[in-house]
Amino acid sequence: MQTIQYYLVGGAVRDRLLGLPIKDRDWVVTGASPEQMQALGFRPVGKDFPVFLHPETHEEYALARTERKTARGYHGFEFYTDPNISLIDDLQRRDLTINALAETTTGELIDPYGGQADLEQRILRHVSTAFAEDPVRILRVARFYARYARYGFQIAPETLALMRSMVAAGEVASLVPERVWQEFEAALQEPNPECFIQSLRECGALAILFPELDRLFGVPQPAQHHPEIDTGIHTLLVLQRAAQLSQASTVRFAALTHDLGKGLTPVDILPSHHGHEERSFKLVGELCQRYRIPKQFQHLAELTARYHTHIHRAFEQQAKTCLNVLEACDAFRRPTRFEDLLIACQADSQGRTGFENRPYPQADFFRAILLACQAVDVQAIIQLGYKGEQIRKCLYQQRLEATKQVISHFKTQSS
């Protein structure tokens, strides 16, 4: 009878070697059957293959397994578990060498594929050619790059070449929308989400998965406003700045997609992009529908696409226009979302070469208008005897006067 062995694997080992906090601890079990695991008190939770929760720690313990490609796409696999499958066999099916690391319960490192050396050299490298069987791994490598780029990690040239060959073979086109969004959203939460977009573009996957983003590259903008000129580069800079300003993935998504319409600007008016706001609004909706992106992402991104120019030009606007922006954005009922919109707009303004540290007073300007309008007492209007539509009109007029006072105050300060 084989001895049951437990091994700590993957991210916990990788991050310990990097000196980073360990978030989750996953285990691989060899020499055991599902029946033996349940007899030991482990609770089964796996759907596709045997995974169990430890009776006390509730950490995940998966039986060592191998897999075989049976069809195109993410779901085209058969998994095989058996007490005779070794830890080395299990680690071989993993995506990157830095994730194919294990430790015994006594702390001995097991590194059959050079993961520790790749950690030291800051390289994201595939374990084997089996990598090419799963298109999700393209997204995972891009996401790991977004996580570890700040530590100097790069994607190995041979891994990037393999990713390109997978794209050319049509594997990426078979990805299901939910899985794409799952990895996309996770990448938005990483320290450098712009690296996710950058690496997808380098391997050709961006053109297939997110053509709205891919076609921004190479599209010019006026140099006096955008020294970086290229709209795609600007988009990456905006996403980078948004990640510095906010932890909210909704804000980062809005920053990333705010200029999608510039990819469809008529060639004869370039580098001007008149009307790109409404084109961007439409494309955001189409993108969100295609990947079934949650409504909170879509709504903020649509508002950012449609109104970022209004907010940038805050000091050029009439009081009525400023108030109309607040109403159109539902700022009085959703002030937190409006604040997120202002942050996305700040990221857009500062996501330009040479503009990174410039103040963005437009945000404080709109914050002050919102605060002044919120101070208008609706109950006092009702007590004056107004009813129905009269209340709305009176409320609007008082908010308009409050807006004018804020504008006057800002003009006095700047003069």
C-alpha cells in the first residue's frame, strides 16, 4: 500500500521564495484515493477532478493528476487521477515554472523544472509544450506579468513565441466569454494592469479578444495635448495612472475604455477626434455585452466615455452645463460612482507624457458643485407649498444658483 504524501504547491511556495505575503495555500496529495481522503475526514468539493477541503484548516487538497487534450478550447480536457501519479507528473501540467514548485511538509523544496532559477532571474517561462493546449494560459501569463512586472519580471521569449503560435492556431478564439472576463477582471486588480494589455498585444491576442483596444495603437492625437501622440500608448498610460489612483477595478476598466471611439475616427479628420465620446460610449456597451461584464463596470465606463471631455473642460462650461452633467451622471443619488468618474477623468488627464504630476483641479471643482447642490434643502422647498413638477423646477433653480456661486468662487480664487 502506498504512503499518502502531502505537498504545498504553487503560489504559496512561489511567493514565499519571493518574500511576498502568502494569500492561499494549496496542496497536492499523492498515493491516495478519493475514498481514503474522505475516510481521513476531508470534504470533497471538486467538480472536474478530486479536490478536498481539510477538516480543520479548510485549505484545498487536490489529488495528483494528469490531463489530456481532447478538443479545442478551455474545456477540451480529460483529467486522470490515480494513487500512482507522482508529484513530478502533476507539476509538469502547470503553466509556468515559477508555479511548478512544491514543498514537503518538512519544508524541503521540490523544483523539477527550474522554477527557483526563473524566480531569481525574474522570468515567466512555460513548463512544457503542454502549455499550448490551454488558451487560458495566455491570459494567465499576461496576468502574472501584470502582477510581477514591478519586480522586474519579463515573459521569456520562447514563451511569448509559443503564445503567438497559439493565437495563430486559433486557440484564443475558442475562449468562452466568462473565462476571458474572469482573467481580465483579475488582471485589472493587479499592480500594473497595463502590462496585461501590453502582453496580449505582443502575442496577437488583443486583436482577437479586444479589437476595440488593439486598433487604438498607431492612431495619432494632437501633439500639443498628447505628447505621446499614439492613442494606444495614451490608453496604457491612463490605465497605469488609474491603478495608482484607485484600487477599484471599475475605475481602472473605465479608464482603459474611455477612448475606444478614437479607433474609429475618420481618417480625414485625424489627429482630431471630434465626436469620439459617443463612439466610445457605444463601443463600451458592445464590449460589455460581448463578455457579459457586470453592470457596475459598464455604467461607470459608459459615463466616463461620454462625459470625460465635459469634465476636462469644467472651467469653460456654463453653470447649466455643469449641473446637467451632475444630473446626467445621477450624481445626487450615486455620489460614490460620480467620485469614481472624477478619478477616471484625472487618470485620463495625467496619463499623458509630461502631465503625470500636473494638478487636476477640475475634480475639486465638480466636487464643490456637487457639495453645494447637495446642501439645497428639498424639504424647505416642499414647506413653501410647491408640489409635483414645481418642486423639481425649484430644486433645479436653487441648485443652479449654488453652481453659479461655486463657479464665481473658483474664478475669484484663480484671478
